[in-house]
Amino acid sequence: MSRKTGGGYFEVGRDKPPIGTRWPPGQSGDPRGRPKKDKSLREGLLEVLRRKTPAQENGRQRTRPLWEIIVTNLATDAARHDQVAMRNLVTVMRFLGLGAEEAAPSADRDKMSKEDEAILKAYLEQALSEFKNQTEDAETQAKDEGALNDRADKEDK
């Protein structure tokens, strides 16, 4: 479909609105724009922790990210034997998987000598036999008490 304007004919149809109703160049169809998405707690916290903050270091002023200042203060307090700071620092280190390399058992510690295996096997066999004896004794004792209670009940009647 064509329309005639003072200057001539032009196309009107899908994606071709009349020239008089078109937005001028540089102007948006929605002046206020799309509303910004609300930040999640995680995004807000990360934004605050990444913010550069002035801090004193060795007598001079420096700007560093807030998370770096917090970690430095936590480590300094832990070094001063602050028990709460030590506990919090260890918790953070465990969460981040730090320090696990030193605590991991080496390959030499995992290997057990034949003599150690024999000692461990003998101990486990002894503990198992003691456990079986205790359970058998407890079962016989329970049966004996049950029989005595039955006799006492019959005598009372």
C-alpha cells in the first residue's frame, strides 16, 4: 500500500509506519527506559566488598578493596592471639580450601607395613570376639531375668 504526501509516495505497512508518527532521530520510544533489575544480596555484597576504601598502611594512606582490608585485619588479629579471629580465619581458610595441601597425608603415611597390618588384624579380631561375648552374655542375662519374672508372676497369682 502506498500513500501520497506532499513530497511524493512512500510505503506504509509492517515495520513502515507513516512518516508523521515516526520517532525523530536520536529519541527513544520509551524515554524512561527499562527499569533496572533489583540486585541480589550476593551482588550487593560483592559490590560493597570490591569498593576501594582508603586505609593506613605503614604510616601512609592507600586505597584498597574493602575485602582486602578485612582479610588483612583478620589475619593481624589472629596473629595477636585473638581466639575469635583465629577461629574465623581457620573457617575462611577451610571454606576456600587453603592449608589442605599441608594437612593431606603423604603417600608414605598411607602405606602400612606387614607387621602393622598383622597387629591391626589381631586387635580387630580380639575386639570383635569381646563384643560377641558381651552381647551373648547380655542376651542370656535378659532371658534369665525374663524367666525369673515369669516365675514371680505365677507365684503371686
